[in-house]
Amino acid sequence: MSDMKIYTYPEPVLKRNAEPVENIDEGLQEIIDQMLETMYAAPGIGLAANQVGVLKRVIVFDGSPREEGSNPRVLINPEIVAAEGSIRWDEACLSVPDYTAEVSRKSNIRVKGLDRDGNPLELEAKDLLAVCLQHEIDHLDGILFIDRISSLKRALYKKKLKKKEKGKSNK
Ligand code: GNR
Ligand code: NI
């Protein structure tokens, strides 16, 4: 199966709000499976539907990013129901290539949603997994991690991106 295209900043689909999923059917499950494949191929530890041009509230992630073996997970209509503590993490995003920056997030969260079959699911996450889930849920709300850094840092990123684009068109 071929991987989906991952859209990158400043593609407008990344700024849009994804719609809640109402029907979990074979079409949606096909999208989920393709998203997981695309995430592992990238490689990334999470992926939100907006990033592959699908405006549905679906995220995929690997539940054991630091351990051996893979643990593909999905959350449909994810919602953070509790959050505490704070943490700063150097974040990266498949939709913001060649850039990382520290972002402040909650360190411990509880997230609820639906699994691939539509069963209710609630999970607890801390550290990198908590950061990843907040990052993915942000995508569904049209928010990128560069929207959560200082305007100075964001301006520097945009400048760097412009330079890169120029380089391409000169070749
Ligand atoms: O692969 C990814 N790594 C990552 C590292 C630190 C904080 C967040 C992330 S998510 C990112 C994949 C991605 O862009 N998901 O939307
Ligand atoms: Ni991302």
C-alpha cells in the first residue's frame, strides 16, 4: 500500500479544524491503517489526519515510542479530560521539516476517545507520550507547535524556510 502525502507548513489544511467522526466504517479504518503506515515510514511517533489532508478527528501514534517493538494506537475524536504538571520538550513535526523548538506542555494527561472499532477508550500518558498526544490533538484544531513558540523564534523559522524555497527555485 502506498503512503499518503504529508502536507507541510504553510499548507492551509494544517490550519483547519478537523470534524468529529460520526461513522466508523471500512473507509475510515482504511484511512487509519494508511495513516499508521505513513507514520512508521516517515518515521514519526504520531500523525494527525490533517497532516495527510483528511479533516476528520483521527490521530495515530505509537504507544511505546521508547520501548522495543511497535505498539500502533489510534484515537478517534480524542479529548483531554484531565491534565496536570508541566514539561518542556524539544518538539519536531513531520509538517514542519528541519526544525525543532522547545514547547511547554502538560506532563500528565488523561485522554478519552474511540478505538478503531468504535469502542470507548481512555488512557493515561506522561512525558513524551503526553507531549505527542497534545501535539496531535493540536493538529486537529489547526495548531502547529510553531504556533506555541515565541514570535521571534517563529519569525526566524519563516526566514529559514524562505531561504530554503529560494534555493530550490534557483536550481
Ligand atoms: O515524530 C514526531 N516526533 C515528535 C517529537 C517531539 C514532539 C512531538 C513529536 S510528533 C512528531 C510527528 C508529528 O509531526 N506528529 O504530528
Ligand atoms: Ni506534527
